[in-house]
Amino acid sequence: MSLQESRKTRAMILAYGLAGVAGALVLFAGDMLFYYQPGSDDFLANMAAAAPGRVVASGLCALLAAWLYALGSGQVYLALAPAAAWLRALVFGSFAAVMIAYGVIHGAYVAIVVAARNAAAAGQNPAAAVELAWRANEAMRDVTMIPFAVFTVFFTWAVLTGRSLYPRWVLVFSPVVLYLLKGPLVSRLSGGWLVVLGGGYLNLLLLVFFAVSTTALLRRR
């Protein structure tokens, strides 16, 4: 690879990494617009009390984050340059599918928030009002686990067998490892920390992954 090509690749790695980090920050902000109310860690009550402007802004965060996450997934494609074409395409495609799902699922969460708000305004039980919207959202999450599983298996294999530009230690910060740590970490929290870290955890894990991925790739000689 020529010096010019090397500089171009590094610039693309940085650009994709920054897009992923920005997507995580944007959608984390979207989470907080739904969940955060001072002095309360009741997620459903907080959503029922969310102001209309916050609901609309959170929905817009989902759209912007989906674009940024999809762009950020290009970094994984570059990182698997040593892999066979089919493996590179499979890992990139499954990761991009998960990234797009992040925005779609968050956008669909608007229905849950609106149902909770309408129920609270009518003096009804928000939990019963959001049941259908929640079931639909859970169905989307369940389907998303398919590309997530595909990505996890083949990404891990590619890194372990040297078919990527990543050092093996990057797997410690892979999305599946950080995802599995959610229960032990969040279960110990309460109050505002529960809302901030628990409510925003899925985007915070991607913030960590993209930051570590970018650092590891840029440090590679």
C-alpha cells in the first residue's frame, strides 16, 4: 500500500469511527429525552411525563443516529480487509443491519411513549396502554438478534484467526461482551444512575466499541 493510500485509509477509519461515536451520542441523547426526569427512576412514569417537544426531538435523534451508525459500520468493513470477500461482506452486512435497527427500534419507541402519555392524561394505567406497542417493539428486538448473532460469531472468528486488522484484545470490548455485562452492572444502580446508564446502555456500549475500534485501527502500523 502506498503512503497516499495509507493516509486515505486512515482518514476513512477515523471518519467512520467518528460517525459511529456521533451516532451513539445522538441516540443516547434520544434515550434521555424519553427516560430522564429529575428525581425519578420509574421509566414508564418518566415516559408518560415526557413533554411533546422531547418526544419529537427523540424521534429525530433516531433518524439521525441510524444514518450515522450505518456510516460508522463502514469501519468494520475496512478492518476486515485481510478476510475473504464473503466473510467481509457477511460481517459488514450483519453489523450494518444491527446499526440500522438501532434507529428503527428507537423510532418505534415513540409509540410506547405516546401511549403512556395519553393514558396518563386520561387517568388510565400507562402499563396497560403501552402493551401492544411494547410487544411490537420487542418483536423488532427479537428479529434484530439474528444479525447480531451472525455478526458476533463471524466477527469473533475473523479477529481470533487474524483475518482482520484488529488486535485480539479488541474482542474484550466487542458489542456482545459489553451487552452481557449490562445485567451485572445495571442491577446495582438506582436513582439517576439507573436512568442514565440503564436507559442509555445499548448506545453507550457502541460508544465504547467505536472508540476502541478506532483507536486500535489507527495505532496499527
